[in-house]
Amino acid sequence: MTAPNELRLLPWSGSDGKPCYLSTDNKAGYMSRLADNIEAIQLGTATELLEHAADTLNAPDTDAEDLRLLAKELTGALRDVLRVATSRSHLLAVSKPHHP
């Protein structure tokens, strides 16, 4: 069983918006692989959205509604990327050996 400080923050939240965590020592298990795959999709989506944002912001005919939609999409992507970064930084901190 994983110690409480070694829980993995999953790349999705519960129905109430609260974070979900995974407690397992099996990094190759189904849920760990699912989380890895979803994180990869989220990071890929953020990359594509960033390219789209650059195009949208450079287009002379971009209107206010396009900008609102872009801001909403970027906000969601940033939330996902921050969750991935938080999860991975925690995993790195937990995996480092602690020397007294």
C-alpha cells in the first residue's frame, strides 16, 4: 500500500470538482497507465491549443466571441497542464532518496 504522502494526483477531478488520487505501488497497473495516457493527451491538446491561440491572435478578423472562446479553452488547458505538473513534481519529490 502506498503511504498517504505518496498518493498520485490523477489528471481528472471527481464529479464534485475535488481532486482524485491513486494509491498504488504498481506504476504499470491499469489506473497508472490510464493516468499516464490521459496526461499525454492533455499535454498534446495544450500544445495544439497554443498553436491555435497564436493563429487566432494574429488573425485580423478575430472578434470578441472568438477571443472569449479561446480564453475559455486556454483556461481549461492550463488547468489540466498545472494538474499534470503538480502530479509529476510530487512524484519526483517522492521518488528522490531522502538523505539525512
